Amino acid sequence: MDAKSITIVSILLAALMLYFNITYLQSYSILFTTLNIVIVMIGLGIPVAYHYETYSRLKKIEQLFPIFLRDVTANIKNGMTLPQAIRSVKYNDYDVLTLHVKEISSKLDWGISFQNTLNVFAQKTKSRVIGRTVNTIIEAHESGGSIDTVLEAVASSIQEMEKIKQKRSIRIYSQMLNGYLIYIVFLGVMYGLANFLIPAFQIGQDTGNQAMFNEMFRNLTIIQGIFAGIAIGKMAEGRLVAGIKHSLVLTVIGYSLFLFTPNSPIMLF
């Protein structure tokens, strides 16, 4: 199944579960609230996990592609043509890139043109980095230039870009930890307000407002978790998909905390 199908199925399943939960389980508070968390994980967690897995796989392909280019370059320097050099490396281990390399080699053996083969490869990976690299290789191959020099320069360029991204990730890692620590401190403050400060002010008074305050604090933790997670993911990995992953983790932690507090308003809807 592709990403669109998985997203549609997950949302439909979550919608059916939500309808069943509201219709039949609303009177069972703890079960109702727990199932709400499961619904969110199914409706949002599964699509986000799939997209993030696809993103991680793509990043790994981009990291391995320069190694593949360097191996091809070494074969060209030994006197092979570019198609021959690609065929000779099809048995090398490139992890997630291996299947793509074998497919490229097989298509060349079937007589499919080199340009079409590389274009299809770039389209399947859906990587802008690989797409630009493939266009450069094809233009150099068609112009009759020194293809080994071009491949070596392209491989070095991609590796330098990856090094820059890794250095950026290392610098951002401490900020990501700070984001989680700040959210944990925020949860502690909300928990203390809901279970100690507000009850202390209402001693001997009407405590009917306790549930209202707890609900307000719970909603604040959810809102904070969503936006803090998006900010953490955007800073750390530069993509909103990664941010949604962090948002789900923080939101579930915050919501679960209020789910198991003594006087929590455990109805999400």
C-alpha cells in the first residue's frame, strides 16, 4: 500500500472507532478516554510513522548514493564505459540502495537507454538531491565530457552536504533535549496547579470548579505538546513530519498524565 492508501485507511478506521466510542462507551470514563488515545495513535500515528519511515529510508539512500557513485567512478577510471561500470557494481552491498542498483543494471541489460533508466530511478526515490545529480550525470554523459570527473565531483558535493546536515543535527540535538525538558517542567507545573494549588484555594468552598480547571490545564498540555513537538522536529530534522512525530509523543505523555490524576476530567470530547 502507498502512503495515500495507508492514510485513508487509518483515518477511516479511527473515525469508525470514534463513532463507536462516543455512541456506546461514553459512560465508561476510563475506557472511553483510553480508547481516545488509541484512536489518535491509529488516525495520526500510523500515517506519520509510515511517512517518517519513508523519509528515513530516503535519507539513507541519499547517504549511500555517493558511495555508489565513487565505485562507478573507480570502474570508469579502469577503462569501463558508464553502463559497464554500473553493471559491475550490482553485486556490491549498498543496503537499501542495492535493489535500485540491481534494477538499473537489469534495465541496461534489457537494452533500455541509460538516460531513461536513471530518470526512472530518480523518480522512484522522489529525492530532489538524487534528481539533480541524475540530471547532471545525464547531461555530462550526453555531452561526451569526462564522466568520471563529473561523478567524483558530484559524489564529493553530496557527501559535503550530508556532513553539513550531520553537524547541524548535532548542534540541534541539545536544543531538542531542552525542548523535551521544558515540556516536562511545564507538565510538572500544570500537575501541581491542578492537584495542589487549586484544591488548596478551594478548601471549605465549592469545589465544582476543580474539574473546569483540570480540563483547562489538560487542554493547555495538549496544545503545548503539539506546538512544542512541531518546533522540535523542525529544528532537529527540518521537516514537519518529524515534528508531528514529536507532537504525538509529547501529547500522549501530557494527556496520560491528566488521565491518571485523582480529579482529572477524563473526557476528551
